[in-house]
Amino acid sequence: MNIVSVSWGDHLSFGERDGTLDTPDKVARRLRVWRDELGATALHWRMLRTRIAGTFSAAPGYRHPSETAARSLDWDDFKEVPALAHRAGMSAWLYVTVFDEGWPLGPDDVRAVSYHNAMHGQHVAWQSELTRTHLEWTAIDRGGTERQWGVVSLSYPAARRAFIDRWRALLSGTGFDGLFLCLRSQSRPADTADQFGFNQPARDDFASRYGVDVAREPFDARPWRDLLGSYLSTLVRELREALRPEGILLGVGVPRGDVLGPPLGNATLQWRDWIRDGLIDRLIVNQSSSQCPSMWHQLWPMHRGTGYMQNYIDGSGMPPLGEQLAESYARAVKGSPVELYVARQWNERDETAERDLASIPGVTGLVFGSFRHDNPEAVRRNDWSAGRLS
């Protein structure tokens, strides 16, 4: 009972032959392959940026790959893909993110030394209209002068409502069975793990509970991190209630560990509460924000950040994956209806390792990325030239 995760924009921009997924017939053929060769019973469909109100920008001589790909399409993936998945005997889940709202294009001197990755993120950018019109929602540092572009502080009730309204509108009238909320972020990593999150509602909440203004006075980091994590839990709870009337299932993809980790910070990741309170149907563990799941480029290679209580990139502060699955995650889902999956998009295929992980009691299945499975020749050549205009 595995899952195939499809980053459609990557297929359209860098795929070959059936691996481009640029027609419904090609999607239909690959669905059967994913089912038969990857054991997939569910599909995570990551939509194009053009589905979300926002602004593309590019340096002279460049164009954003997602914008380019969308221009050549004459069919509706939201209409076709769920139906095709169902015909192949698979459920279809819409893949969305909450900490990945993009950023404005930086000036030349900044892009020369600080960029998403040189392949497709150095000279192009996208930013959602949500953060363009609500700058105050973007996570801010303690001094109130620096923002982490693309990351919204969920301490704002209106921000949480905006996300839920967006996702419900995307799902409306489609045949998607579930919503997969991924916590991956492509935003520039914080320099230090506790750098951001000091937005006014969070400051006010902490002051009302503990009598301390975190922007001006010394404070205990543990309850502060728990408070920041509680806003994500509130979003999950509110989203669950919003999806319940439509019968839409909810899955959440998390980095392993008990904090959000790179590139976001030390906010507590309260996944045990989500299981206990019946807020989710699936938990997908082992997501990574540091690596592209399709091309395997490192994101923001010159920025990693320090001060993380747990860091899934180097494994510090936590046990090995197999041990963590058996001792923490599998125990938490035992006796609950929540299904536990392990993301494997960041690893070379290894039948022994995959069998060992899948055999841990409590693990429902694994998640594989479609791009590398469908485009071995493109992966072998390692030629990622999309985005540059000829």
C-alpha cells in the first residue's frame, strides 16, 4: 500500500516521452506503471504554481519553468487526474503546502551568492498574492526587521482561514479523495533555528500566558516553541473540521522528529496530538526541505542554519530512522485508524532498506517520487536546462 508523489511541474519541465505527463493518455499509462512497479495504491498530485494567485518574476533571459509549462497545456488536470487514478484502482490526493508561499526576485548581487539552487531557483521567483497583500503575515524576527519570505505565521486566525479557503476552493468540484498537506518549504533557511516567529499575535499570546514580551525580555524557549507549534496544530484541527462535511481525507507530511527543523525552526511538531485527537487519516514521515525530490539538487546549499534541537539533515538530536519509526511513530499510531507512511523520495532505491522499513509493525507503506522512476535517462544525464530562454 505505497504512495506515488508526483511533482507535475518537474515532469512537464524536465521529463521525457511518457515521463512528461503532458497529456491524459501519458498520465494514464504511468499510473498503471506506478501501481504495478511501485505498489502504489494512492497518488499525491502536486499542482502547478499557476493554480494559486501569485506573481512570477525572472531576470532578463530567464522564465520560470512552471509558468512555461502551464502555457502549453490544453486540459484540466484537476478534472482528469482523479478520474484516471480511480480507473487504475488508486485514490487521488491533492498535494498542497503551507510554508511555501515564495519570495520576490532578489537583486543581482544577492542572487550571485544566495539562491534556491542554480538549476531553477537562482534567476526566477514566484510569490503568492496572499503574502504580497498581507506582508504582516510573513514570519518576522525578534527585532521586527527581517522576514522569512514564503513562511506565514499561523498565529493569525485570518491567515489560517485564508489557507483553508484556498484549499477548499481548489478541491471544490473535483474528484480528489484526500488533501495532502506537506510541511516542506523551499524558503531560505533561517540563520538560527529560533530566528523567526515573533509576529504580534504570538507575542500577545505569550505575554497573556506568561507575562513576558518575547521581543523585549528574556524568556523560556521551551514554552515559546510549544506555542509556535500549537498554531500549526490549530490549523490542522480547523482544516479537519472544514473538510469533514465533504468527506475529504487528510494526510500531513512531516520531517522526522519533534520540531519543524530546517529551514523553519524549533517550533514543536505536535504530531502525537493529531493522532490522539483523530485530526488526520495519514501521517507521512521523513519529508525533507533540503533536497529536490526529483532532481536531487540541494536547496539553498550555502545556507543551512544552526541551533536546531533536532536536525533531520545530519540526524543530530534523534535516533536512526528505523529505530525512530519503531519506537516513536509506530507506537503512536498503534490502536488508532491513522496510517503511517515513510517518504523515500530522497534515497536511491534499495530493496533491502525498503523491505526493512515497510516491515516495521505499524508502517502502512512507503512513498516514492514519480519523476526519477519515470525519467531515468534524464536523471542519468543530469542536464537541467529549463528556465533559460534561447
